[in-house]
Amino acid sequence: MKVAIFTEDKYGSGFIKAIINRLVKEKIVPAVEFASTYTPKHIKKCHNVSKVKSVVRDVDRVLIIIDKENNYEYDENRDIWRHLKGLKEQDKVKITIIATEPEIEEWICISLGLNFDKSGSNSDSKPSRVLKRECNYKKSDLKSYAEKLDFEKLMNGSGSFRRFLDAISID
């Protein structure tokens, strides 16, 4: 399967690729080929998601991974699909949107057994802040945390991870 990855920042795509490579190595998912894609530097709530249109026909799956930030503000139709108007149905079905709750670092916190505010409303308890406090985390270290993920804990404790796994498990 050929996959294109779009994330909110430059560190996210490396983290996702490292996770997929580990899942393939552990034979949890089939082999994946990565499309060479341009990941916008700031795809905040996917305002630049229209870049997806340029690669969707060349791949089997497009993963758009964004941070939900706050359960009460995020709306998939408003924040993403409106930027993808005009896509044919055969292209739309290739796109999977994964909104982490409240940010991608939730996967690390769940794996390490660290408590965080899932709603995203308490900024001091957001996963990235918890990791900074507990593990001296820096965003630039994100990719290295792929090796620390506990896939079993994530399958049981993270809806966004299950959605991600489902998206890359399809041949």
C-alpha cells in the first residue's frame, strides 16, 4: 500500500513514518510504501489541506493527522472537508482523517502511563506539557518516541490510534 502523510508540523510526519515502520517490522500491518509528499509547515486545522488533492490519485491512502486540541471546537467538516471540495468519490474514500485527542503526544502518554487532560481545556495537563514535565520532552524528539509506544495499550486506550491502525491495515 502506498501512503501519503499530512500532519500539522514537520515533526509529525517523521513520527508517523517511524510508527508505521515499527508496525510493519512487528508484522502488525502489511508493508507500506511512503509517497513523497509535501507536508505544509503549518497545516493548523488543515487550512493547507488542499495539498492533498495533488497526491490523492497517486496513492492508496492519504492520512491527515491533526491535533483536536479541544473537543468542543473541532469539526471535521468545517476544518477539513470544506478544503477538499471537488474531489471525486473514488478519491475521497482514500482519505482518512485522524484527530488526536487532544494532540499526538496522547499516544506517548498513554503508552507511558502518564495522566493528561483529554479534553485539551487544561493547558498545563495537555500531553505535550505532561511529557515536558515528566520526561524533559521537546517536540524535536517526537520521532524517537515511536520506539516507546505500547501498541496494546494504545489499541485499548486511544480511539485515534485505533482509527490510524485501521487506516493502514487495509490492503
